[in-house]
Amino acid sequence: MAKQRSVITTSQLSDHCPHEPSGRKATGVDPKIKASNLRRLRLIEGQVRGLYRMVEEDRYCADIITQVSAVQQALRSVARALMSNHLTHCATEAIRTGSAREQQAMYDELLDLIYKNAR
């Protein structure tokens, strides 16, 4: 028989790692990591604009695909940095100090993030 997970939304974690727009914001974000992520995202934005131009100019498909792969890897890199911060600060705090419901909600959220990012 499969184990039934409780259905708790991440909004129940409002005191732990809140984020916008529901009023929740990340806690414990290292300014260096934030700056690094913003720099990476600006570079990715430029890469995506370059992809748009490549398609618009009917560039060779294999070249475009190579650039798409580079953008995907860059996004995965940002996601890994964000996941690391989330685990280090937000999840640790929720699991360490939260109620049983908040702890379970955080476990569920982490599993959901892992499943989404494993694709």
C-alpha cells in the first residue's frame, strides 16, 4: 500500500522562507550569491535575445540547438544556487523550528522541487 502524503500547501510555510507575491520572501540570502544569480540571469537574458535573432535570421538549426542547450545549462546553474540557498536557510529553519505541519509542508515542497528539477 502506498504511503499517503498529507496535503499541505507551501503557503502554510509563511514564517519560513516567504516569497512574493503571497507576502513570502527568501530569508538568509547571501548578497554575493544574489549578485551572482542576477549577473547570470542578465547573461541568460542576452543569450535568449541572441537565440531570437538566430531564429529570425534563419541560422543553421544545429547552431541554434547548441545555444538552446547552453541557455538550459545556465538556467540549471541558477536553479542549483537557489536550491542550495533554500536548503541552507529556508528549509533548515522550517524543519528545525516549525510545527509538525510546517515541517511536513517543507518536506513536501522540497520533494516537489526535486521532482520538477529532475526532468
